[in-house]
Amino acid sequence: MKNRLYISALSLLLILAWAGRSMPALGQEVNFNTYAGEDITLTVTNQEMSFGENGMVVSGTQTQPNKVEIPLTSGKKTTITIEGVQFLDVIVEITGPSNITNGDQNIPLDLKAAYANLGQDQIAQSRSIILDSNNYGTQRFRIKGRGNGPPGPPPVPDHEGYSPPTGSAYLYLYGEIQVGDVNSGTYTGTIRVDVSYAQNQ
């Protein structure tokens, strides 16, 4: 019962200062591949994460890196819609790289995540998912949370001809990079998101 979403080719093209002038990067592009089945559907509703103004990034130094952020409130964040049986819990597992790399050159990535499960794609209703220093974390939540209301009636038992109601939750991926004194080029990494129903409901 696992559905896998791979955020692949997380790339950052960085052009360093040349002849004493700072030159911007040409941009960052994120490609997505979704793997769905077993009653869970994953949909990427924002197909691009682009660090910097219009995707342009300049380098800093080793002692004073240039911090470039995609905040949760930004339209540049990645939003993944998780659709499934609304009264069931899912477990979301996020595995991201500590760095995006180009050969032996690294740019540290501080990945962040949050989710909203009150039925609407609204970051004001979101809750943070704690990721460790290696950009790994898991979170269990119901597809459609109850909010502050009392528990509802028990779900209808599964029987022939019955289709349980579905709902949507929203996963947000955002964060920042620390661009030091690194070579220009394309920096890549892979973020993996696994979503499955919790076994003990």
C-alpha cells in the first residue's frame, strides 16, 4: 500500500562572480515522477521549485554563504496533494539529501515540510513536519482531520458495493540553500516521498 513520489533532478545552475562582477544563476528546475496505486493518489500541484529571484542565484563565501530561501508562504514551494480514504491515517516518509551536489562540490540544503489536512489547500491551517539534520522525517496524520470538533460517528464497515468517502490532504516542501564559494555548474539531488496507509487504524 505504498505510493512513491520522487522529486528528481533537483538542480541549481550557479554562475559565480567573473572579472569582479557577480553574475546570477540561470535557474533551478525540479522534475517530478509520481507512482500511485492502492487507493492513494499523489498529485504535484506545483511542478517547479526555483531558488532566488526569477531563479537567479549568486555565490557567497565559505564564511558568509548566500542564504537563498523558498518560504512556506511562497508560490515557489512544492505542493503535493494526497488523496485517499478520508477517515484513514497515512504515514508520510520524507528522505532528502543534505546537500545538492556537482561532482565534489556541495551546496547545503535545509529541507522543510508541512501538511494541511482540514480539507483545504491552505498554509494557514498547516502543521510542521520535523525533519532531522539529514533532511529525513516521518509524520502520521488522517487524510481529513477533525480539527477542533468532536469525533464523528464510526465509519461504515466495508461491504460489497460500498465505496468509502475520499478526501485530500496537502504536503508542502520548501526550505533554503546555503551557497558558499563553490564552482559554477548544475547541482543535483533527489527528494523521495513515500505515502502509505497506517497499518493500525
